[in-house]
Amino acid sequence: MPILKVAIIGGGHIADQNHIPALKALGDRVEIVSICSRVKEKARALADKHQIPFAYDKAAEMYAGEGRPDIVVICTANNLHYPFAIQALENDCHVFCEKPPALSAEQASEMAELAREKGKILAYNLQLRQTPEFTLIKKCREEGTLGRIYHIKANYLRRRGIPGWGNFTNKSIQGGGALMDLGVHILDLALEMLDYQMPDRIVANTYDFLGKAGGKGLMGEWNPDSFEVEDACFAHLSFPDNSSISLSASFALNMKAEKDINLEVFGTNGGAVYKPLSLFTEIGSELANIDFPHIEEADIQLKNTIAFLDACEGKHSNIANAEQGAILQKIVSKIYESAGS
Amino acid sequence: MPILKVAIIGGGHIADQNHIPALKALGDRVEIVSICSRVKEKARALADKHQIPFAYDKAAEMYAGEGRPDIVVICTANNLHYPFAIQALENDCHVFCEKPPALSAEQASEMAELAREKGKILAYNLQLRQTPEFTLIKKCREEGTLGRIYHIKANYLRRRGIPGWGNFTNKSIQGGGALMDLGVHILDLALEMLDYQMPDRIVANTYDFLGKAGGKGLMGEWNPDSFEVEDACFAHLSFPDNSSISLSASFALNMKAEKDINLEVFGTNGGAVYKPLSLFTEIGSELANIDFPHIEEADIQLKNTIAFLDACEGKHSNIANAEQGAILQKIVSKIYESAGS
Amino acid sequence: MPILKVAIIGGGHIADQNHIPALKALGDRVEIVSICSRVKEKARALADKHQIPFAYDKAAEMYAGEGRPDIVVICTANNLHYPFAIQALENDCHVFCEKPPALSAEQASEMAELAREKGKILAYNLQLRQTPEFTLIKKCREEGTLGRIYHIKANYLRRRGIPGWGNFTNKSIQGGGALMDLGVHILDLALEMLDYQMPDRIVANTYDFLGKAGGKGLMGEWNPDSFEVEDACFAHLSFPDNSSISLSASFALNMKAEKDINLEVFGTNGGAVYKPLSLFTEIGSELANIDFPHIEEADIQLKNTIAFLDACEGKHSNIANAEQGAILQKIVSKIYESAGS
Amino acid sequence: MPILKVAIIGGGHIADQNHIPALKALGDRVEIVSICSRVKEKARALADKHQIPFAYDKAAEMYAGEGRPDIVVICTANNLHYPFAIQALENDCHVFCEKPPALSAEQASEMAELAREKGKILAYNLQLRQTPEFTLIKKCREEGTLGRIYHIKANYLRRRGIPGWGNFTNKSIQGGGALMDLGVHILDLALEMLDYQMPDRIVANTYDFLGKAGGKGLMGEWNPDSFEVEDACFAHLSFPDNSSISLSASFALNMKAEKDINLEVFGTNGGAVYKPLSLFTEIGSELANIDFPHIEEADIQLKNTIAFLDACEGKHSNIANAEQGAILQKIVSKIYESAGS
Amino acid sequence: MPILKVAIIGGGHIADQNHIPALKALGDRVEIVSICSRVKEKARALADKHQIPFAYDKAAEMYAGEGRPDIVVICTANNLHYPFAIQALENDCHVFCEKPPALSAEQASEMAELAREKGKILAYNLQLRQTPEFTLIKKCREEGTLGRIYHIKANYLRRRGIPGWGNFTNKSIQGGGALMDLGVHILDLALEMLDYQMPDRIVANTYDFLGKAGGKGLMGEWNPDSFEVEDACFAHLSFPDNSSISLSASFALNMKAEKDINLEVFGTNGGAVYKPLSLFTEIGSELANIDFPHIEEADIQLKNTIAFLDACEGKHSNIANAEQGAILQKIVSKIYESAGS
Amino acid sequence: MPILKVAIIGGGHIADQNHIPALKALGDRVEIVSICSRVKEKARALADKHQIPFAYDKAAEMYAGEGRPDIVVICTANNLHYPFAIQALENDCHVFCEKPPALSAEQASEMAELAREKGKILAYNLQLRQTPEFTLIKKCREEGTLGRIYHIKANYLRRRGIPGWGNFTNKSIQGGGALMDLGVHILDLALEMLDYQMPDRIVANTYDFLGKAGGKGLMGEWNPDSFEVEDACFAHLSFPDNSSISLSASFALNMKAEKDINLEVFGTNGGAVYKPLSLFTEIGSELANIDFPHIEEADIQLKNTIAFLDACEGKHSNIANAEQGAILQKIVSKIYESAGS
């Protein structure tokens, strides 16, 4: 395979700490040729730090110049996912986009349609799919250990985890709060367990009491006066085959644990908890609990970047693809709609 | 106050072990005069055991005879709550009825209406209201410790707790399964925390996979071939003031714990877990967890019988009254309707 | 099936508390007709207590009289197992004998041979076979979960459990100490897992330091001056197919736990610990530990008596039979021989 | 004392990380003058890294040249311990040899004999002797706290610890598997507790099922196709004074713990567990358990190197000496012989 | 020895449940002949229940009549210990008196003096002395394990343990509160460890805030309006040999534990905690913690009654004797004096 | 505010690791201009390391020269606190002095008086006041959660924590042992909770058994032969308003924990434990325990230096001021006096 040329769009923490190191570690498959950031100096500095040849402050110049890539990795704020993805696809690039896919169902659908037309890969960095725990749950599901899965409780909850930095509480930039930023991760896993169906019934509620009231911050101090998004979201999704998901996401909630990021999966032959992974089933007519004491931490960003590159090379891959992203975003939009927020 | 005369209808375990002992312990307020059971010998035996003067196998005879009561306690199967309650009210008796109120929203409404017309107390034996934990949560709510409560997770879950006795899996007698038998208890508590509003949106799913498949029983062995009710029910209730409840009830579910009977209450000033009772709030700008190490077990049947008698005597009481029972039953019906079961 | 007539020989605790209650609970299959004890009054008293028709102080009279049985249950001291079993078989009775089978390999072989000749069941009350944990290990072994089992650690250890009553420290009556009284139970389970092969190599050591020195007793106070048996025995058994057992038994040992009664089973596909039952294997290429949180205590005496009766009726049964008893006793003898004790 | 000159033979990890740092830390007693490795560049690189004057690829040149040492430290593969030790002794050097002593009983005996003839110290790097826990057990034994020790369980077990690097699974280079690599460490400690007697009876079994089947590796991934050694070894050793050792060693075993490296020591006055160190005895006629909460980790390689140097200087030392090494190797050989491997 | 005749004075719970059963169990040494209670019927009923020949409501009649005893056991309220003990001694009886000895130092001294004059045993029922833990600490002290003991923390603390029955909060009857009722028990143990010296310096403080404020009761509900005694007492006692005791006693204190009844003993060779018994010392130059996992509960009332009878028979006994009681009461008086209460 | 000039007196660990880093971090308020140490080279080296302009070995030269400061931070041995503080005040400097204030009550009083005369701030580095736990206890006290505090147990105990370095066991330099070095920290906190009253009654005992006997050291090895101070001190302090403190401090004590640094605070409405912070009170008529799971570690030296600077700038501050230091030292002197040491 020829080495693919990659451009990074967005010069923040996630480019610097997640995507660039993963891509660098895959030097036999890709080469980062360009970095593009609204602030030229930031682009320049990152390029120097990581020895990237070209730095731009306008993507259009990049596509027109020497640093023209085969692949574009979008690490910008949520509201820029859509324009940069469209531009990249129109420039015949594969696109690896940070989550959430976009700000609206319409944007995500349009992105997926254009990728299909262009015959390019558009995929999303929902990297929890690569945790060894999720891989093993899926394997167990495929081998029938769980039977048919019919209900999932999906939680991404923080007690006081409103980030005190970035744009996380700004609705026009982020498009939403706890659901948009956290909930999509765990919802993606739950949907994978149900073959990424589209639910036919959704009821949801969102809240912003704690975010607007202020309080002790465990991830820095946030400003309650500029808090515009939901701090908590609770939804029930019902699917055409009568499966269901109970989804809970929060930046802030008066709960005991500092955080609770988990799936409870209920199937006809067995159930599972995602982390630490445990299975609950019957063995020899007795109720059995199964633990996996030696699961090792994995570099899930690296594994997800590999999954994306595999997709670009036409290989089978478990990356979150354009169609899945469109479904995910459509569900998010319907949840907000149901909640009236 | 004069001593009120009480008749028991239904001669099963719940009459023998719960209601009769509680009433006997309140001998300064009530006297059990009659017991009525379809099987005359059963009525006779219980009457002898508890020194109750009159035993009947037809309620009509009781109302016509010496054993005529002021209060009727209904301990029959679910499908007989409605006819016996109507009959008792028409005979100008107060009625203390086992849960669930009835088989349908219509029945429960009609019962409430007749009680109102007759000026009699109709109340339901939802005795978890009398646990000291729930009493204390309510007190904390009233004192503002929890602020406005906006979301509640209400669980009454068993891993393999399909009863191997009685009619629990017979739909025409019971009217339903896990929701009807277990879920109503915890839903009643959740509704109390939200002032017993009627939700305006409900989505629900019910299942019967495990009940119909059979397996290891932790409450005796059930017969999967005659299993007609739901073994699990998951619902989301949204209220006009944007509060919400996430309700889960199961007879059988592939989960870790043997059972999980709990409320998680989320309010603007604090949260609470029902059992063991804990509160989560801020004190002096620090996150605080509050435990109550010396809560003592209470005789909740006795306390609920007292609450019923207080209501009969016109005193303030936290008994589940006729209107609440009608709302509860209406929600149950809507959940089943939404689930298509 | 006709009701079988049973005689009890030996009037001690084990007859009164274990065998008679189990037999009584099986009144649809057996009837206890006689009890025989060296001390006539003891026989009489037990007969009265349990409403047994005939009491004897000489077994010969029993066989000659009205109380003549179909089945004889031997609950005497170890040294009388052999003579009473021979006598019972010669009187054409099935024999259910307490463990250990006898005092020597020769006795046990002779007993087995006579049973074969007479076409009668001779079986031993090694009731740990009936624990649900052992049943489940065997089922897992049969289903291949454990693969081929090649090494077993079998422990029946007590820190200070020399019984302060009975004849447990008297060599001529008991035939031995910790191995004879405790070790045979766990060795029987280990041998079952290896298809009751006869080992071809044995090395063993026995000790009596603590028994002869005296000390704090956790099962009453024993007399060090009359301590004649081994307080600890350690042996390694190697089998023709290269399987092996490491056996440890003690009445007294300077260890941490008060007792340690366990099997560790090592197989090619998985390992197991007997109590609390756990399995150790690989699932989905990850190391997995499996627990069984809802195993219920069983009445193992009742189950073992049923297994014996099934054998008498010609049904398949997992009772310790005459041949197994002979092998077990032969191993015990070879262990003592190897240890020079 | 004059500073002794040291040569290192073998340029692998154990030289680089263990022996050289320990010797460097003892610069007032020794000076590393030479390093010798089959691969010249490796020798050169290590010499540079540690500032060692001379590097050789042939030991003979070293003995003939400037880098001629007083002491030789052998850090090669097991199969080269014997030739290099013989050569060093013939060159009148003290020898500090990695474990195991050699590939066979004959080799180790010959090495010990030559050392005796030459009047030189030959010792083995069995450094677990220097752990503070073992030091304290020995002190307790000497003070009589344990009384006479009569049985020891010695375990060096790993669940899935077949090293995925080096020659650990190559029989001709290593001479054996779990026993040779791991078992000798814990066996050495057990023998020390019994005054390094030679057992008069040994029965043993070895296995290679898991090694040859492959599976999840916790110390890298091994190749089952080239697995030639035992993955598990179980043995019983009986000594002329009737003491006994039950020895278990494994690279891979279907057990719960990831590893179990321990001694259980049973004496007439008390017992001990090696790690974390606990004693079990009687105090004031009550059973007592003694823990040592403040035992600090020690640099056991440094302490063992000091013990070796003390021996070279004629001081009392607890180093594993040539005679002990010969006994240890003889037992290893007899275990393999008994196991038919 | 002849059987001694015993009279019980006081017909409350402590006579009925503690003293009479213990004396009954010692029927080979004593016989209860009389019981004396202010209320004749109470005396009569107890006599009937326990088959005691004579019942009186006036002690004088007892001494004059048939029921004249050799031993008097005083189980009355605290304020009657003194008059009944004096009367009993004057009637030449041995006296076994409940704790505390009396209401004042003067009373207790006078009682001791009269006993000495009369040559009779006067002893107090401070039965914690008979716990196996205290027996073992004393043995360790005697064997030197603890060295010289120089400081003791003695706690008898309850969080909310003001008894809701009896006269515990009435100062004229009880003579005091937490110190008088609870503290004397643990102070007695501490004094025993220091050879029952009289301290030469005492500073103390007492409080009654919680008792007078009311609150949640864990031993019934007390009446804060009639609360006259101290609910907490803290004192430091310094002895002529520079030993010291820090004493804390409470009926009610805002602490975490429900109760804390313990001694911490600090000696030159080791320290000890009373319950669960642990020792802290050095073994082999390492810090060691010693636990006693098999200490069994003892019937401390029975053992203390035996100790009293041994004293009556002139045997060595560890009963709290008249002189010790006088010292104990003198310290109590000095503590109250220091606290100004 | 102008930048204040600071001089450090004393060049040891506490200057280098605690004070200088804190002052450096406050570069917008202070500038370290001079460092003064008895050993010129030490002063020079520290000055170089921290880029401090001037280094002196005589403080007088400093006051006379270019390095003349506004603030003097005294980090010397205890016996030099007094002379350097007097000298600094006479040179019109604010003084931030390490604890303990001085060697005697007289010194500390004189220091406070001179500071008052000079109108300068004299304060002590008792930095435990700045822990978030203590801050929160004080806030709770102020808000009435604890009510009136009437008894405090204040412990600063180490099992074997006699420092093996420095002058900690030299009485003429340190002025005392465990009380002077450790006890003052926890006593300061306790006094703060009682508004820094002067007690009117004190009884105390001090000991040096372990220090003089030697033993296992957990903070290095100390020399028992030169051990001149108390290794343990126990005292009871009673205040004019009947509050009381029970104080315990030790370098070495035969206790279980390695160390115990804590306050138990008992108030009329609630109690508190300092670390980890817990409150014990009643909520809704039930006993409640409150924990604070998210208290974060603070840089207490930095916070205390800020508190000192605030005081210098005339702001409200919770620094330990000159008057409090004089009271603290007076109590220490009275404790030693009472103990006769």
C-alpha cells in the first residue's frame, strides 16, 4: 500500500495529544503532511513540534498547495465538523472526524450522502468501541453467550464534571451539553449492540439546574452565568423489534459516584456489565457470574485510527462509519426535540 | 372513638401473616369480626386460629348478617379487588385494599368515584411508604435539602425471582407481571416524590423471554409453559412540569444482584438513594455524602394499617388513597398500552 | 417398589442425627425396623425416640428374629465396619456403611468380594459427593469445560481440630487419625475426578507432634497422653496415566485458617476450586473467573441415602460403591505403609 | 582488604540490570574489569555503558590478558554455567554463578569438587534468601518460635507466565522448564529450613499441556509449537528424618491468582507463611497470629552479592554455596527422573 | 466444703438474669435460700420462679428468720448498696455487691473497714475482669511481654446510649451518670493493670449537654427534663510512679461508633488493645502485631461468681475486693470533685 | 502594594523545601533578597540554587547591608527562634517563625510584646490550620453545625517515628521532644476550636522509655544513648468555661497504626473527626454521618505563607499570631512543668 498523506484540521489538545501521536505511530501507513488551524501561529507551533511539513490557517490554501492530503482528520469545535468535512470530501479526501458527527441530523445526513457520492470514507472517532471490554462483549454476543439483547441501560454520568475550560457550555458552538459531548459515546456502544437500528419511539427530558446554579467543580470551575446547555439528559429509546435503551448522560448530577460510565446489557441467555466487564448467565443450571481479571488497558485512539485506515484501504473495520454517524446524530436530534430543548 | 368492626376478604397468606396480626395489634381501635373466603373451610380455620367470630364463603351473607363490618380489608387475588371493593363501598364500608388497585384504569377510577360518592375511605396497602427511609427522604424533601426533584430512577428488579407459587404468572388473574406485582410499589414512592402528578408522556417496553424460557429459580421453580405475563418492564415517564421517572421492574433479568429495589432521586440541592438511605449534597462548598447508620427496621404493615385507620377517623394520613390508586393504575395501564402488551 | 426394611447397627450420634432422620424422610421407600447397639438400653432408647419396632444388643438375634432387615446401615466405630458388613452380607442384606470402609485394604477387598458374590449392594457414606459444588464440577468436567484433569490438590486440614470426644485418637479402634477420619472424604472426591484409578506410585509422611504435645483445642480438649494416631498426613499419588494428587489431611497443624477443606483441580481447559466453587478458564481469548453466587446448601445425607437406595433398586447412582471403597482403603493402607506408620 | 577484580560472563539483561549495578554499588570491595559475551559488540556496548575496561568475546583471551579477574560472575544461559564455571575455577577464580547451578547433577557435583580442590568459592545467585521475610523466618526458627519444622509447602506458580522472550521454552539450552527456572528458588528456601538435607524419597509429575496448547500470555506471547519443557511440576520430597516438602512450580496453570510464590512452613511450635510474613502459634494458651506490618523491601541482589563477597573473604555468609548447589541440582535431576521427563 | 447459703437482696433484672442463674449453676457450692425485695410480691414471684425457699420484704426479718444466709448478694439501686452491705456484714455474712461500690468514698471505706473487722469477704461484681481478653492481657503483662505499663487510655463510650428505663438519670439514686454506671467498669480494668494504685493527681471535666437536650435514643427514649447526671466524663489520672490513665466515659457523645468500650495499654515492651485483643511489639527486630483469632466468649458472670466464692473459701481469687472497691470509689469521688459536679 | 523584601534565616531542609518555594511562588508580593546561615557556604549554595542576591553568615551584617529585608523568615533550630526573632523585630522587620514559637513561655511572651511595641507582625508557621479539612470544620463550627464544642481529643502519635537525623532528640537545642515537635501542631488546631483560651488546670505526664531503649525505626535509626527528650506526652487541659482537651503526642509508642494525627471534636450539635473529615450529627431525628469524598490536597505551606503576607498587609488572616504563639508556648511550658520534665 502507498503511504497516505494526512492533514490535521484543528490545533487543540485533541489533535496534539490523541490524533497526531496515533498517526505518528503508524508511520508505515500514513504521513502527516499538513496542519491547519484558524490561528496561524498555533498551526506553525504544532507543525514544528511534530515535524509536519506544512502549516496553514486556511484549509482552502492547503487543498490548493503542496500540503494537499489524501486524508483529513477534523479536530475542531463541533460546529465546524460539517463545513470542514464537506470541504474535505469535495476535495476527494477521506475524512476522520471527531465526535459528535455534526450539530444536526441534516448535516450528518448530508455528510454521509456526499461521502457515498464521492466514494470516500467518512468516519467518526468514537473510540470506546476499541476498548477490550467492548470487543469482548461483542464477541460474546456473536457467540450467543448473551442470546438476543433486548434492553440496555447506557450511562455516561458525572457528579460535578462540567469542564471548566473550552466551549463545553456554549450551545451555538457545541450544539448541546452532556448528551452531545458524553452521551454519544455510550449511545454509540449501545446502538452497536442492537445493530445500529433507528428507534421508532423516543421520550426524553433534559435539565440545566445544576449548570446554571453553580457549585463545586471536579473538572475545574465553570461559569454558571454562561451555561447554555443541558447538564443532564434522560431518554428512553424503543426500537422496531421491541428492543430498548435507557440512556442517561450528565455533566452534573447529585449522585454518589464521581462518574458512572457504563452499559448494562440484558439478553435472553445472559447479561453483561461493560466495565469492569462481567457476564451473568447460567452454567450447568446454576447462576454464574464471570469476571475477566486480566483485561489490559489498550491504546484505544491508536486502535481506532488503525480501524479508520483499514476502512480507507477497503478492509473490514469496526470504525463508526458515515451511515452510523448519521443515525447517531438523528437520534441525538430527536432526543433534544422530545425534550423540547 | 368507638371500636371499628373489620372484615377480612380473602384467606391467603397475606391475610394470615400481614393484615390480621397488624389489626390484632391495634385492638384498642378495631375488632376483626368476620372473615370471608371462597372456601368455607379456609375461612373457618383462619377464624378459629385468630379467634374471629364469623366466617363466611359469600360476602353477601356477611353484609346481611351478624358479622357486618365497618371496614373491609381485601386480600384476594388482583382480579377480585374491583368487585369486592365496589360491593363493600355499596355496603357503606371503608375499604383497605391490597395492591395493585385493580386490573384496569377504568376499574380503579370507578372505585375511587364510588368511594367519593359514598363518603368512605378507599385506600391501598402500598406499605413501602412507611419505611423509615422513605419517611426521612420525604422529610428532607420538605425541608428543602433536596431542592426541586426532577428525575427519579425507580427499580424493583429480581434476577430470578418469578414466584414458584400462587397465580403470579397468570395474566387473567393478576392482570400483569413484574410491573403489576412489583413495579407498583416503587412507582408509588416515586410518584409521591413528585406530588402524584399524571405523566403526559410515556414510552415503555415489556418482555417475557426469560419467563417463557425457564431456568434456575431463586423463589421456587416456575412453569415456563404457563408463563403469560411480562418478566420485565422498562418505562420512561415525563411529567407536565418536565420532571421524569425512569422505571424498571423485573421478575427475571440477567443482572448481577439477586435483587435491586431502590430509588435514586435527583434534586437541585441534593440527591438521595433510598436503601440504604444516603444523601448527596454540598456542605460548606464541598461535596458531602450523608449516611444514617442507625435507621431501625419498622413494622411497615402495622404502620400502614394505622395510617389507614387514621384516614378512616378523618385524620391526616400518608396512606395511598383512592385518587392516588386511580392515578397509579392509569399509569400502569398506559405503560402496558405503550408496550403493546 | 416394595418398602425395604432397614436395620441400624450402632447407636451413636451419627445414627441418631444423620442416618435415621434421612431414612425417616424417605418413608415411601424404606422402613426402619430394627436398631442394634452393644448397650441394650441405648438401642432401646433410640428405638423409642424414633418409633423403631425392634431393639437388639446382638446382631445375630436380629437376623434370626422379627426385626430381620433387607438393608443394614452400619454406624459403629471403624473397627466394627468389617465384621458387621460381612455378617450382614452373609444374611443377604444390602449394606450402607459409614466411612472409612474398614481398617485395612484386605478387609475392604474381602467385603467387596462377598458383596459381589452375594449380589448385594455394599456402599459407603462418603456424602461430600452430594454437595452441589461437587456435582457441578463433575458436570463441568463431563461437558469438557475443564478438559483433561491432570493434577489435584486435596486438603482436609484443621488448625486445632482434634475431637475432644469419642475414640478419634485411639489407633486400634479408629485404624488411624487425620487421614482415616478426614482425608478419606476429600480423597474420595479427588479420585472421582480421575475415574477412581489406583495410583502406581505413592510417597507419604505422617506426624503426631501436636497431638502428643497438647494445646488449645477448637473441638474440645483432647488428651495428649492417649494420642496414638497421626495428626497430619501429606502424600503424593501418581497414577498410571501421569495424573497426580497432592493430599494433605490434619487434625492439627500450625496454619492460619481454622480449617481448609478444599480441592484445587487443574485441567487442560480450566481449573476449579471446590468451595466456594470457582472456575478458571479462557473465554474469548481472555482469562476468565467464574463464580456461582446462588448455590444453595443441600441435605447431603439425605441425597446420599437416596443414592444408596437407588443403587439397591438397580438404578444408576453416584454412591461410593464396594469397589471404590476397596480402592480407597487400599490407597489409605499404602499411604500409611509409605509413611511407616 | 584489597579490591577484588571481577569479570562478567554473559551480556544479557541479568548482567546489565542485576549483577553490574550491585557490583558497582560495592566499589570499595570490587572492581569490574572485564566483560565477556559471545557477541563482541554486545560486550563492547555493555563495557562502555558501565565503564568497564576490557571487553572480550572469548573467555580464554580474558584469562590470558589484562582483564584477568579474581572473581567471575556467570550470567549466561543455563547450558553454559558448567563450562564457564569449570574454566573459571581452573583459572583460580572465585565463581558467582546464576541459578540453576547446571544442567545435571553430575555437572554441579563436578563443579563443587573442583572448587573444593582449588580452594575457591563457588556460589549461586539464589537471592530470595536475602528477603527480609526469609531472614526473619530463619531467625524465628533459630530462636525456637517454630520448633522443629516437619513439613513445608513450597509454591512458585504462575497462571499464564510462560516468558515470551529468551530461551525459556528450549530444553537443550535451559535444561528444563518451570522447575529449573522458578522452582529452584523456592526449593532452595525450603531446603534451607531443613538444613539442606538430601531427600531419600521423591515422587514427581511434570506436564506440558498448556505450554503446548497455547493461550493468553501474561508475560508476553509464547510459541506453543516450540515449547519443549514442562509447564508444571509437582513433587513430594521425604527426608531421612521424616521431614517432607511438597513442591509445586508452574509457568502456566489454570488457577485463580496471577502468581503464587510462597512457603508454608509447619513446625512443632508454630507455622509460618513467607509472604506476607505471618506466624501462627500459641501465646498464653491461645492461638495467635503474628503479622509484621513494617517489613521494608530490600535490594536482595545487592545483599546476595555482599554475601558472596563475604564468602570470598572467608567470612560467615548465607550464600548458596557449591555443596548446596550440588544437592539442589541433584534433587532437580531426581525430580525429572521420577517424572520420566 | 459445706454448701453456703445465699440471700439475694433486690428483685430486679440483674438478680433475675445474672446472679441467680450463675448461683444456680454452682449448686455444688451454694444454695439460694432467701430473696428480699422492697415489694413483697416481687420477692415472692422471683422465689417461685427460681424455687427459692424464703421471700422477704424486710432484710431484718430475713436475718432473724429461717432464711438467714452465709452470703448476701446485693442487687439493689446504687444508693442502697451501703446500708445493705453494712447490715449484712453486721450479720456476719460475706457480701457480693453490684457495682459501683457505693455513692461516696466514705461509704466504700466504711464498708471495707467493717468487712476487715468482721473477717468477712466484701467484693464487687466488676465482671469485665473475667473476659478472656483481660485475662490474657494480664498474663502477657506478668510474662513481661508488655514490659512496664505506663499509660492507659480507658474508654467506655456510647453515642446515644442513655438508658430509657430504670433510674439511670436520677442523681440521688444513682450517685452519678456515665462515670458511675459505665466508667467504673473500664477504670477497674485499667487500675488492675497498674496494681490498683491511688492516683496523686486528677483533673476531670463532666458534661450534661446532650442528656439535657434530648435526641435520638439507641437504648430507648430518655426524658431530657429529668436528666440530672453527667452524660460524659473525661479525666486524666497521674500516679505516684508516673503512670497515667486517660479515662473517657459517656452515655451520649457525638462520635461515629455506636459504642467504644476499650483499653489501649502502652508498655515499654509492647502495647495492647483490649477488644478485639491485639498486641503490638517487636519480634526479631521487626514491628509485630499479634491477633488472637480464636478467643471464645465466656460466661463472665459465672466466672466472677466463682471468683467470689473462691475468695469466701479463702482461695486466691481475682475478684474486686473491698479495698479495691474503696480505692475505685475514692477515685470516682475525686473525679467528680475535680469536675465540680 | 509594593513588593516586600524577605530574608531567610537558617539554611536547612525546611528553608529549601518549604519556605523558599512558597515565597518564590508569590513573586508578585515578595522577593527573597537574602539568606543567612551559620555556615557561609551553605548560605551561598542555597542563594545560588534559588537565585537569591545576598548570602550571609551573620544576621547583623545582613541588617546593616544591601540585603536588608522587610520580612524575616526564621527556619533555624528551635533554640535560635528567640534571638533571631528579637533581632529581626528590633530591625523593624515582620517575622515569620517556624514552630514551636520558642523554648519557653517567657521567650514567646517577650517576642509577642516586642512585636506589639514595634507594630510588626510576628507569626508562626503552624500550617495545619490551612488544611481544607480544618477550614471546613471551622466553617461548620461557625455555622452552628457542631454547636458548642466542649471536649477535644487531639492526637499526634507515631509508633516508631523518632527522626534519625537532625537534633530532634537533643533537649538543649529542641527544648523538648514529641510535644514540642509534633504536639504543638495539633494543640494549635484544638485551641483554635476553643477560641485560644488559656486553660486554668493542666495535668500531664511525659515518658522516654522507648527513646532510651532503642528499637526499630520507621523514620531512620535514632541513637538511644543520646536521647534526652520525651518520646510521649499525655495531658488533660481544662478551661475556665469547662471545655477540655485531651492531648497525646508521641515519637514512639507501642500502638497499632504507624501514625495517628487527628482531632476528635465533640460539640452539643455534632461531632467531627479531622482526617478524613467526618461529621456526626442528627438530621431529621436520625443519627447521621457526613463524609466529604472530594476534598483535595492543598499546598498548605503556600496557603500559610499567603496568610502571613495578608497579615503583614493588614488584612484579616488566620495565621497563628504572636499572642497565640505566646499562649501555645505557655501551655507547653505548663505541661512540661506538670510532668516534672
